Amino acid sequence: METVMRTLPGKRKVSGLTLIGILIMLSLLVGVHQAAAQGTRFFRISGPAATTIAAFRPDGSLVWSNALTGTNYTVQTVTALPGGTNWVDYVQLRVTNGVNTNLIFAFNPPAGMALIPAGVFTMGNSIGDSDITDANPTNVTVSAFYMDVNLVSYGQWQSVFNWATNNGYGFANVGAGRAANNPVQSINWNDAVKWCNARSQQAGLAPVYYTDAGLTKIYTNGSIAPYANWTNSGYRLPTEAEWEKAARGGLSGQRFPWGNTISESQANYYGDTYYNYDLGPNGWNATYATGGPPNPPNFYTSPVGSFAPNGYGLYDMAGNLFEWCWDWYGTPYGNPTTTNPTGPTTGNNRVLRGGDWGFDAGHGSRCAIRIAGLSEPAVPEDIGFRCVRGH
């Protein structure tokens, strides 16, 4: 037996607050910005003991109690009822208090971004077919944040780049792109970081990156290892843990953002059916391998948002271009703490995630794959990025 709560745009009223059994069902009829969450969406919370809902707030926060402290509960989602046999994981919640408040949904995220809800997850390859470059399984807790639903497009890059170069910023590279709506590429790590600062200032937000430990001099020029003010509201690169949590879209222990197999219809990558989880076909994605051989500037990128999004409404979290993360490449995958890890304090290379159009699924595309990228002075042709903001 279950209790249903329904929320409507403009009439976000909660009813039916009694829970019987261990499942909480939430029905959200929302007009969300991203296509992944259009229409009706149902959520449930499952766990080791019965709980009680106190409120479901207009901001998307769930207030609930009577859970077992020190255990994990899982929010799951499905797009249609009845049936309910295809529930998928959405976020895992660690219970630390008698009464818990968890933001599980954002009705009005920043334009072009999606909420990645706070929670715990297993970072790394827990399937047992680990590649040498995969992250090993590590339990990590990540706070809520917003992430760009798309890779930064070439047109978006140019808009901020032009503002930045007219306002004192200096970049090593001007960037490249197959078209305005394709992702920007040929961007090194330092330029991506400076671009994040410029995007923040252009939008009237506090920049995140600075050249001094006192966090007083905004990073606008040169090639350094900047200091980060993690509490500021501006745009920044995701940490490695944030990127992987977002890429999984709430799913647990899967190879890819949508499940355990991959095909040309799901991502822009190099098909290789040598891997039993690659359904192919072999070779470059035929839709985008056009215009001559894959030499500069004719790379086989696809327009941003060309494939279905993951469970958080994010596109191209597998394939198209590798993506820069904040962290230095190394182990462990974060600080000694497993709560909001930001990576090793020093290193030689920055972390790349996600794969690209020219990598097969054994060496790219998988959620756990991690590559060491040269931040300077190289101009990596198959690397892009996307931004995040703190919640």
C-alpha cells in the first residue's frame, strides 16, 4: 500500500502525508526546462525501514523522518504508473538525523543547467571488468550542485571569449569548433578555467579562481595552478567526483550513463564490437564522420544535445569530447576525506573524463574511465568542457 503526493506547476501543494510500508511515492507534474524531465515523473524512496513524510516543499525538498540513522536510502524514479517495474536509481541519501531534508528536484535551475542532487555514490568501476585507467570503487559523498546540460558550444565559447579579451583576459588558444552548436575544442585546462571566471564576471557572479592564496586577485592571465574559492557563486570546472556522479545520472554500478551496453544510437564514439558490451556498428559514427578525414579542423564531433540525456538531463556524458575536470590526475580520487573531494594537492596532469568521438568504448565513454591530460602547453584537439555552479 502506498501514498501518492502530487505537485502541479503554480499549485505546489502536498497531500497524503501518511506512509504505509517502506515506499514513498511522489508524482511530479512539472514543466521543467530540460526535455529529460518533461511531463509526469514519479519518485519513490526505498530503504531498510518505514519512514514518514513531513513535507514536500515548493523548492523540491523532501522532509522525512523515522529512517534508520547510519543507513542509506535510495530515491528512485519512473516516468509512468501503474506498473512500476522499471524504477531506476536517482540518488542515494545517507541518513544522519532523525528528521532529514533533501533537495531532490529543482523546478527552476539556472538557464541551461540541471540540478545534481546531494548524496552518496560509488565512484569507479564496480563491475569487475576494470581497465587500467578506470577509477577503483570508492564511496563518495557530494553536495548538491548545478551542471551545464551540454558541453560548452563553440558559439557559447566565442561569446564569452570576446567579452573576456575585451576585459583584460588573455588566452593561449582561441578555440575551435566544427560549427557554432558543436562543442568547442582545442582548449587547454588553464584557458577553460579562465573562461569560467570570465563567464562568471559577465553574468555578475563571484569568480571562483584566483592567483593568490588570499583569494583577492582574479585569475585572468597566464598559466598557473590557481586557488579556488569553493563558496563563490560563479562557474567552475567540476571536480572528478562531481563529474562522475553527474555522468551516472543516478544509476549505480553501470558502465555508461544509461546502462551496461553502448551503441551508435546512444553516443558519438568509435564503435568496436570486440567488446561484448559494444553493440556497434564498428568505426566512427556514420552520422558525423563526414567532410573528409578527421584532421584539423574537420573533427567528427556531433552538435551538443544530439543524443538522449541521462537521468539528470545531461547530454554527451559519454563520447563526443573528453571533458576537463578540476583535479590533478592521481590517486586516491580526492582528498583523504570522501566528502566533496577536490583531488590531490599537486600533480603533473589534470583529469579528463567521458571519452570522445575517436575512442572506443573500452578506452572512453564509460563512467569510470579517467585519463591524464596535459594542461599546458598542449592544445588538445579532442577535449572540451562544461561548467558547474554550487547550489
